[in-house]
Amino acid sequence: MSKVARIPGYQSKNPKQNRGIIGDREIRFKCSLQNVILDVLRGRPGWTEVPGQQTSGLTQTGNQSRPSDGDWDFYWCDREWLHQNYDTMFLHEHQKILHFRNHYELTRKNLMVKNLKRLRKQTEREQGKTEAQSFDFYPTTYELPSEYHIFVEEFKKNLGIIWIMKPAAKSQGKGIFLFRRLKDITDWKKGEYQPLSDQTRDVPETYVVQRYIENPLLIGGRKFDVRVYVLVCSYNPLKVWLYRGGFARFSNTRFSLDSIEDTYVHLTNVAVQKNAPDYDPEKGCKWSTQQLRKYLAAKHGVDKVQKMFKAIDNIIIKSLQSVQKIIINDKHCFEMYGYDVLLDDDLKPWLIEINASPSLTASGKEDYDLKFGLISDLLNVLDLENRLTGKEKRIGGWDLLWDDGPIVADDNMDCTPANGAAVSTPNSYLGCFNDRKKQLREIYLTAQSVKKS
Ligand code: ADP
């Protein structure tokens, strides 16, 4: 699918009249992905593609430009490329690149939980038990094999419950299985770990074992999780934006605890669901977050749903704070995370995982439009064109959630509590109306007049 962008608010019909102002020249980009992101970059006025871009995981060769040459301003690179090149490259003042050096501290399942556990303990020590309860948003998790014995103790205390095993560094549901009996995991353990004595094999893969959420909120009898997009422009100070749009991913098969081996019932990943025998690619298995919010508000009441979305804000901030001192902060880097959040039948959100490379491949027209707007607005936030004032609290579909502290909303907009009370609300509008084009037009006009005066 390809589409020429009209990024509203500042572009003219003739891109030449509207060049980016990095050194009063065009903005040069590189991109290692071939999906919506490339359409956005290629269609953006004043931006031009640097030829000879890197492809996934390749190292530099003779006639390709060195990353240190500074021949690009913006690079949407893949993680492998960053790992191979970051330590040896020099980033110039004007360059912006996707990913922080050690993003895996948050995006590997075992490290995410380790960091959350650490901040939770510190919070309990310094601020007490009640404050530490604000970390009760991730299911009990242990790393295997290192925490196997602690896990077994916990297992014995809660006989009969369901656990889920997940490879720490894989994605798209690969290698995941559910179990109730310790025997299932000891059988697996034998298979996975015995080969240690076999010198030809590598060290066994790290897994996490996690308490399975047995009471997910169901819609139409189906389980779903919610994809939330979060943009971090800086870890020090922590600056976080939350995108209004997103989607819920449904499983294709009705939920039941009778068939715990059926991945089509229990894993909501699109990569899993699209292989289900009765999967309909036209219908897909997604709802927009806006649709979800409306549905939940009608069914459970606005206040309860507000509380649930506030709890998602808490998940975002606490998880980022848990790695704030660990991530190597670099003013050239930014990260767009895809959070996976599961709701239980009491509308409590649970953090399942955080992705550093959420899929930017579109599964249909609506998904394409969402991702196109998401990335266009991400570029608007980064503002390489230097058209904004830097004081904006909202840019298109992104709302500033945290800037070294919580951001309070200027108005209650369209997500006011049922009683309409004028309270100071956080600047958070996940699943709310996203009139991004109109909003962009307004802020670019305002910024223009501020800059003139
Ligand atoms: P992956 O990175 O392979 O996608 P996830 O941790 O996101 O792994 O898990 C895949 C899917 O499995 C999730 O989208 C969710 O539907 C389900 N799942 C994962 N962990 C749990 C859990 N603790 N309780 C209930 N469902 C879970």
C-alpha cells in the first residue's frame, strides 16, 4: 500500500516551498523497514531518502556510507543495526535515531520484571507498602532457569492455578505454552536443559514463567489485549508522550480454560491468530481503542473506565521509571514502545510486555491509517523541521503525559467524568477522539505567530 502524505498544518502543496530547516536544507532520512514508516518518510515534504540505506543486520561495506559520516539526519534503524554500530559511531548534533542503546532492559520479558521488582522494593523501603502497591500490575513472574527453585515454592503454595511459559527474548507468541502441573514443566525442563551436557548445544534459552490471568475481560466471549503506543524522547529528564489511538487484538476462538493447549484461545497475537483455521483476513481481529473505550464506558460506566485508563498511565510511568537510571540516555535517541496490556474481568489492566519494535505493517485500511497518523505525528513531535515552540502538550494524536513530572490537562475535552466535575486531570486521552489534523493545523498556526512575535 502506498500513499502520498499530506501532513496537515504546515505543508504546502509544493514541497519545495516548504523545506525542513536543518541547516536550511532538506532533511535526509534512512529507514530499514519496508512498511508504513517508509510511506510516511517518503511522502513527508522536505524530506529526502539517503541512497544506499542499510538493510537489517548488515554491516557496512566499502561503498556504503559509514554511520559516522553524518550523511543522514534521521534513521529509523532496526535493533540489530544499532547494537552493531552504536558503540563505534559518532552522532552529530543534527542526528536522530530510533532506539536507545540498551532498550532491552525494558523490552526483554525477564529484564522488564527484574527492573520492576527492584523499583518496587525500593519504593516499599522508602515510601511504604501502600505506595509499593501501585506496582501490582504485572503478574507474578520468575526467570528460568535461575529462579526455578523459588518458582517451585510459589507453585506449591498455589496448586491448581495456570502458569504460562514464555521465552524471554522471542516475540509473536513463539515458544509459549500454558501448564497446570509441575510435571509439564519438568518434562519440558528435561528436554530443554538436559542438553547442557551436550557440548554441541548452547546454554539453554532463558524463559519466564508467569501466573496466567485466568479471568480476562471477554467481549463476545473472546479474550483480547490492548496495544498502547508510548514515545520516549528523553530518559533524563523523563519525557513521555502517549498516543490516543491504538487497538484491541482479539482471539478468534471463544475463551475457555478447558483447552489450555489451544494457542488460538489464549494468545491474542495477530501473528498467532492469523493462522487460526477460521480466521477472516477481511474482518481481522481488531477494534480501535476508541471503539473499545466507548463500548466499555457504555457497559461498565465512564468512571470505572476512567479509572482503568488512569491505571494504564500508572503502568507506563512506573515501568519507564524502573529503567530510568539504567537506560543509556542520549539526546539523539528516541523510542516508540508498543505496550501490551491485558484487562481482567474487574477492568484491572495487567502489563504483559513492552515491545521496542511494535509492528508497523498494516493489516487493513483502518490499521494503515492508524499507523500512518501515529508515525507522522511522531515526526511532528520530534520536530526536526523546528516549526513548533517546544511547549506543546499535544501534537496531533500524541499527548504529553510526563515531563520530569506529571502533566495536567488544560481542559477535560471529550473524556470528562460522568458528573462533568472540573477536576485537575492528567493529560492523558488514550482511546479518546483523535481530531489530529485539525489540532495540527491549530498548533502550527499558533507556533508561527509565537515565533513571529
Ligand atoms: P510475545 O512477545 O511472544 O507476543 P507475550 O508476552 O506478548 O509474548 O504473550 C503473547 C500473548 O499471550 C499475549 O498477547 C496474551 O494474549 C497472552 N499472555 C501472555 N502472558 C499472559 C498472562 N500472564 N496471562 C494471560 N495471557 C497472557
